[in-house]
Amino acid sequence: MHDVVGRAAGGLFALLGRPRIERVFAQELARRIPLPVDAQLSAAARGLQIAGIYVCVVGNRSLADCACLRDVLILDGQERLQQLLQGALENWQWLPRRMSAGIAE
């Protein structure tokens, strides 16, 4: 999506008759601007990482081999990982009740 936005900005500058250097600059700048959908994708990806770590823990897998855990540690560090896991545990503590309530309905 970033490439499309960048090409559109470059095309607009071309239509306006701007020099090539300005078109390239506009294209690169527009390509790097965060889009609203980026935050949603980032949140979804983070949720998948935490779910992947949970699968490793529940499945008694070696955490040294957990790719999701490794990604979080490399990108965010151990302190952030602890924050994410605490948040996930708080969110998931009500999951069994929600599941049984859904089955009863």
C-alpha cells in the first residue's frame, strides 16, 4: 500500500510538471509516511506473536525455539515482553467464562 501511495504522489507531481528530483522526493516521502492501517496491522501482528508464545508455553515447547518469543525479545526487549504477557493474561483470564457462556446460549 505504501508503494501505491508513493507512486500516486510521484504521478501527481509529474502532472504538475515538477522536476524529476521533486517527483522522486515526493514519492519517497509519501512512501514512508505511516498510514492509518499500519497501526491496525501492527496490533494484529502483535496479537499473533503473543498467541504464538502462548501456544509454545501450553504445548511445553522449548521457549528457546519459540520464533514468536525470539521476535519480541529482539525487537522490544525483555521488559516489553513482560508487559505484553501481563496484558494478555489480564485479557485472557475471562476467556473461559466467555467460551462457556457462548456455548450455553
